[in-house]
Amino acid sequence: SSTPLKAPYLLASPRYSEDGKSLYLLSNIDSDFKRLTKLDIATGKMEILSKFAFDIDEFLISIRQNRVALITNEQGGNGLRFLDLTSFKELPRPPLVSGEISGLRWRGALDEDDSEGVDGIETNKKPFSAKTVLGFTLASARGPRDVFTVQVGGRVSRWSNSASVELNPMDFVEPQSISWKSFDKTTITGFYYAPDTTKFPGKRPVIVKLANDDNNQFKPSFIGRDNYFVNVLGIAVIYPNIRGSSGFGKAFFTAGKNSAQENAIKDIGALLDWVTTQPALDAERIMLSEASTATSSGIDIPSAMTANELAQAIAKRYADKIAKAADIKNIADIVSILPRTQEGKTMGATLGIRN
């Protein structure tokens, strides 16, 4: 196209059309979100094929099935949707738990990197009589990544069980999607893993987990060893998707970067205020930590701070509201960050969160 493009923009995951004259790809040109787009190679003309008000993370085309499978990014979690390849109208979507979806593969695909054939051009023209079946992997709060198949508009089948035989996956907590208003009334969202109130009555301590990469977005996936905090220690864990997180559109991503980094810091400040309004949470026992389970995707543009520097800035700014800052490197004066803790005042150490 001869039209000048203004950064940040994205052109990704190109796949040839059946006739080789066009490319299907993901693009956020002239949009806040990544959309399925068809590019005419000869003219450079781009046709928008999806107009969802959220990102498309991944897509896969089946020419024989006349379907497009889409992994969507909706309010922090992945959804699975289907479009008719001729009309691009949406087809019935399968009922799935919230989590992180990846690894799309149409049944009968010939190439591991694409839907059917080399570079997405179907090489096998023999009619495919089997039912329309798509394979994928799904990680949820109650288990790491497992293999599933789904018939378009039909049944979902599970083919593997990655959970340990020594653990009951139903013991793992399903997260709650939460939201709060930041300083400028922008709605910020996150995921809240709450301990069992019958096992752990009373106000619970809180760990706020910051993404450990400046491009990250937390999805309601399996939180691994962090389940120990929730299920064994009775500590509530919150994973916020503050401004600067990917997966919520270009505007949200850039609103937490460079000169706008202050927005991301204040988003956490608003979360700390939100905790004080929750009767089940103890605002006197909040720990700030870096997450090790967040997933990364999005537009890669430079930021003024590293994720670790952002965590330090948050800890210093809200020292009066945070009882502990853990796993945050290169903090010059730990006592200045933790003035409310007895150990911080007397020994320069941090106070652990206790039941």
C-alpha cells in the first residue's frame, strides 16, 4: 500500500489464499485492535474481515473445511471463534472454560506450520469427508496445558490430562475477573484468586503480582506454584493487567509506556485502594511481587522503564500501603520502601505475610 503507516502498527501471521494472489494476516492498521485482514498482493488493497472490539491473537484457515478458526483475546482471557471462509460470518462457538488457548490445528492438515499445505496453499484437493474438527491446547486455572478437539458448532473432547495424579484439579481456585477505576476513571482489570472462605475465614493477606516483562498480559491460566499461596496459606493473589499490558488494544498498551508510565504506576495505586474496600481482604497485609506465570504477546515498542524498575517505582510510591516488596531487584534502600513493617524499621528486612 502507498498509504503511510503510523507506528505502532502490526502486520503478522501472513498466510496465502488458495489462489496465491492474496494474503490473510493480522493487522491493527486504522484500528485499536488486531483484526483478520485480507491483503491483495498486486494492488496492496486491504480488506477487513473481522470487526471484533478485541484482539485476535491467532488464526488458522481450512480451505477444505471452508472455515477460519480464531483465538480471540477477550477481557484478558482467550476465546475460540469460527468464521465461514466465504461470507466471514461468525459460526456457533464452543463452550470452553476461561484460560489460555494455543496450537490450533485442523484435522487433516498437511503442514505443521500452517493449515493445509506449504505456505497455506492447499496441495491436497481430495474432498475431506470427516466432520469439521479442530485441535488445540488449553491451559486453565485447574490444569496446565492439555489437548482438546472441537467439532464446529458441536462437541468438545479432551484428549490428555496433565494434572498430577496426586492432586485434585478441582481443589485449584477458578479466578474472578475484577475491575476498578484508576485515577482518571479508566477501567483497569485483573484476575483475583481467592482462598476458600470456609477453610480460611476472616480477612486474607494479598499478593499483587506484577508481570515480569514489560510486554506482558496475564491470562487466567494455571498459576503453578502460586496455588500454594492460595490453597495452603490462604493468601489472596491478584494479577492486574495495568496500562502497558498487551491484549487490550494499541491505546491501552501505549498508555502505560514511555512518558505515560506514570499511568501504570497509578493503576496499581488504585488497585491498592480497591483492596481496602473488599471485606474479605486485609489491606494491612499487601505484598508486591513479580509474576512468573504471565504470558507475553503484543506490539513491541521501547518503554522508558523495565518491568523491574516499574515494580520499584510502585513500591516506593505506595510504601505506606504495601507491607512487603518481594523479588524486586536492585532496590537501594529497602527500609525506605517498607516503613510500616517492624523489621523494616529495625533491621532493614521485610515482614513476611502470615496467616
